[in-house]
Amino acid sequence: MSAPRNRLADETSPYLQQHAANPVDWYPWGEEALDKARREDKPILLSIGYSACHWCHVMAHESFEDEETARVMNRLYVNIKVDREERPDLDKIYQTAHQLLTQRPGGWPLTVFLEPQTQVPFFAGTYFPKEARHGLPAFRDLLVQVERWFREHRAGIAEQNRRLTEALARIAAPPSADVPPGLEPLEQARVQLARAFDHRHGGFGQAPKFPHPTDLEFLLRRGAGAGDPQALHMATFTLDRMALGGIYDHLGGGFCRYSVDELWMIPHFEKMLYDNALLLGLYARAAAATGRALFARTARETAAWVRREMQSPEGGYYSALDADAEGEEGRFYVWSREAVREALGHGLDYRLFARRFGLDRPPNFEGRWHLHVFVDVSRLAEEFDLSEDEVVARIDAARDKLFTARERRVHPGRDEKVLTAWNALMIRGMTLASRHLDCAECLDSAERALAFLRRRLWRDGRLLAAYKDGRAHLDAYLDDYAFLLDALLELLQLRWRSEDLQWAVQLAEILQEHFMDPERGGFYFTSDEHEALIQRPKPFADEAIPAGNGIAAQALQTLGTLLGEPRYLDAAERTLAAAAESLREAPMAHASLLIALERHHRPSEVVILRGAPDALARWRDGLLRPYAPMRALFAVPDEARDLPPALAAKAAQGEVVAYRCTGTTCAPPTHTLDELLESTAGDGRPTAGSR
């Protein structure tokens, strides 16, 4: 007899479906649950998590699957379960509220108790154990105490909620300036990052260590673009340490979410699409900027993993791989010496592999070994009296054998929902890998994903946010529109399609009409047609993914210059003005906006090529392959139709002509590739004086 199913059984989210057989009477977020709470005057227990979250699984097993705990929850509360990946609006609001209430950063699982009439939280936490330990109360005891507090202190809760609501409103609408700040926040951010930089192991701060790809992109621009050797070292040393560390999957490719130690050795084993999207593009750009073979290889292997394991037959990219397999964190990835010897034998190949990845050292993960590079190739060549090429060849062959052996294991669970924003990030990452690494398969992957988004998640002129099992739903958020606009502009540089430019313009117009704050500037996270919540966030700071406001500003700068459209340039400028106080107070937290700020003061160059397709390809490849972060290039064939006037007027009539535009000013046309290469030498990058 199958287990009873609650109201989550029909949801698209794999995370919600994981809880469909709980004895808890879960509701998805919606009017049915909110109305029940109001009518019965019961507090709401809001639980937010995601499918690949290890501690979400732990709390579910300990408490939500427990009959006695479920009886308490069902008697005292209206219980709502939310997937933070499908509802980032709710997650942003209640994570902020948690931080205000507890004065500590949040995380997942997020456990929030809401006043039923207003949905304002009056108590919050993250993981609570079944039994009291580590200074945390037993979850069942907490449930009883919080409900009793709610009944006995209504007036005090009402006053606390009033203050919390006011604080949320202030956070959502910080004071805006009339003009963007100067370039000072860029230097301040570089200084702050240098202060937090780990000179021994790379990265920033202490354990746990997260990749921070947007910060690294900012530093790469400052270093390889502006000639700042310290910034370049911080970026490339961190990329090097991560690529050689255990946060990277040395057999299958791709990065785990973070490292639990400062060495990048032992990860939290879940793999998220967004991390790998950002890191894929970053490693491809770093390879172009430095010529480092390690960076190119890491990007290629990451892209191969995504195409192999994370791209659906329909074309969209799945969201995540779980940290757990067979109920055990990391089980899929770790090794015993015996299993490695079984695959490699007992001879030279095993000894080389063991030295390289630490199997000749004590176990580093619960009595087993998780692969982390300990010895470099040159030292191995010296120790084993081999050439470096032979060392690499033997280790690669060993990796292939172990990958084949690992494929026979039970794989981690995969969250197969498709999220528009994360897909847009991966389309951009694949496009950058194709651009800088000449990866045709990457371009094909990006094209398939873009076609999927247009076919399944673009409906009646608006985006939807999530898709699974043939069902697309949820109105899209700022990140969906901004990231997809940015991805389209990146893809248009690699190959031209007029219909994609038209789509980009549609996205930009929706951003302006439905997300932009017409009074203060900047963009809200939700549209003006979204359901009313206790806060309408306007996020400026980067989190695990870059801020939608930062990417919107960058994309509108590029599109505005390409089309000669001052409205887009003005919207980007007003976004920077709206974020002025945030940029001055915490520059290090706003790398994506800092990139837009630099482009505001030193506008990027947009090069427009017109001519015959074959000749265009030669010109385009000569300009696109190198690292030039302050230059965008669009090769528009003469045969292209349905062009906006600003592009249609730039016709070549059979010969390639280049138009170089900076901001609203265009230089005289250039008619030879040598002349163009000479004129753009150094122009695509910030000047050394921009430090």
C-alpha cells in the first residue's frame, strides 16, 4: 500500500515532491494556505529549502517524516513548504527577515514562523534538530514554545512586526542619488578583496569557502584588463587552487557548491547549475587572458559534464545534483584504496595517481579519499623519471578508468526542473567557452537551450520562471529577464540572428515597463503584476549569483550602444545612481554593479561589422577570441533582415566595414582588418589608470 500523499504531490518542484509523502499536512505557498491561516488564526510554519540541500534532507528525515512531530505541526500550524529555487522572491524576503530577527546570516533549511494575517515573521531559524544538541532546542519543543508565545504575546508580536516591516521597506528602497558615484568604489572593492584574500590557498576569508565567481571576474578585469598585477594574482591563484582542489570533480568535471575547509579540499558535494555556469565562462575568459592550459581544460571538462549530465533531451539545463547518494553525503565521489587499485592495478599508474591525488596520505573524508591534487606534474616527472607529457597521459588514462568505474555506482539525485535564470547563465557560459576555446559543441548546447526557453518558457510575450514535466509556470523575476538579455547579447556576438535581437529588445522593454522603479531608478526583483508580498525587493548586492540589477545595467549599456537607444543607457545610469549608497557602503558586495559603473565612466566599445558572411567570420574571429572585457563585437551579415534603423544604416554592400562606437559616439568606418586590429589594440580594455 502506497504512502498517503499531501498537497505537494502535484507540484512541479522535485524538492516539494520529496515531501509529498510526509505525514505533515504541507501546503504549497498560495491563497489556499494563506486563507486557512487567516480564518483559523493559526501561525504559519514556513519551511524553505531546495532538493540538493543536505541539511534539508537531514531535517526532513529527523522531523518531517516523524509521525509525532508531524502531529504537533498539523495541530498548531498551517505548514507551507517552498522551493527557494522556484520562489526566489519569497526566499529573498524571508532570508532578510531572518537576518533582521536573529542578527545572523540565514541559510537552508530556513524555518520561519509567520503571523497569519500579515505573513510577517515573528520568529526564525534555520536547521533545528529532532533532539536538543549543539545549543539548539529540539524542534518539537520549539514548535510548542513558539505557538504558546504567539498566543500569549500578540501585542508584542504586533509591535515587533511593525518595526520589522518598516526595516524591510527601508532595505527595499534605499536612498538614491541624482548621479552615479565616481570610480572610487572600484578601488575600495579591490582593497577590501585584497584584505580578505587568502594568500596561501586562494579565495576570500576563512572556511567555508565559496567560489565568488563575480568577484573573480571583477578582479580578472582589473588584472588582465587594467594591468593590476595584484588583482590578476588574486583571480588566477584562486582559479588555480579551485581547479586543483577537491571542490572540482577531477573525474567527471564540474564544481561543487563550496568547500568546508580553507584548502578547497572537501566540498559540500552538491553541484549547482548556476555555480558551474558562472565558473565555466570565467575559466574560459581566464584561459583567453592568460593562456593557462589548466584554465582551458577546466572549462572544457565542466562544459562536457553539463552537456552529458545536466542538459535534458529537450534542450534545457537541469538545476542541480544532490550531495547525497544512497543516503550518504559524498558517497558517489569518494574512494577506497582497494577500489582504485581494482581499476588501475598495482603498478606505476596506481603509484602516479596515488601521489597526484593523495592516496599515499591518510584518508581525508570519513576513512576514505576524496580526490585533491597534492603534487604537480613537474615534480611527478622528476620523481618517476618520466617526461611531463607521459605523466599527464598516464594520469588522464587513470582518470578515464576511474570515471568508468564510478559510472557503475548509484548516482546522486538530480533536480530536473529547468529554471529560466539559471539556464540563461549557462547559455552565456557555453557561449563564452565556444568563443574563447573554439568549442563547437558548446555553441550547439547553448543554441539548444535557447530554443527550449523560447519554445517552453516564453508565452504571450512574457517569460515564465520554471519548467518540469511539460509544465511551465510562475511569472518570471528580474534575474530571468536580465540574465537572458545578457545571454542573448553574448550569443549575438558569436553568430547573428535578427530574431534574437528582437527578442532582446522585447526583454529590455519589459524590464523598463514592469520592473523599473520610475521614481528612484533601479529594478525590483518582481514585476508590477506580481502578487503582493510583505516586501518588494530591489537587490543590488551579489549573492551566489550576480545581482539582477548589475547584469541589467551591463546588458542595457551594451544594447543601448548597439542600437543608439538613449533610454537603455539612461536606465543603466539611473540604476547606478539608485545603488550609489550601497556601492559606497559595501563596494566589495557589488562586483556586478561595479563592472557597470566602470563602463558608465569609461564606456565599452561596441564594434559593428557589416559585410558578406565568409569575410565577416574571419574579421569576427580575430576580434572575439582574445580577452577584451571592454569591447563587444557584432558581425551583422548584409543579408540580415528586420534590422533596427541604427544597424540597417550601417551597410557594407558586399565589403566588410567596421563601425566603432563608444557610448553615443561612433568613429569613421574602417575598411581593412589590419586597420581595425591596429585601432582596437588595447581599446577593448580599461586603461592602466583606472585602478
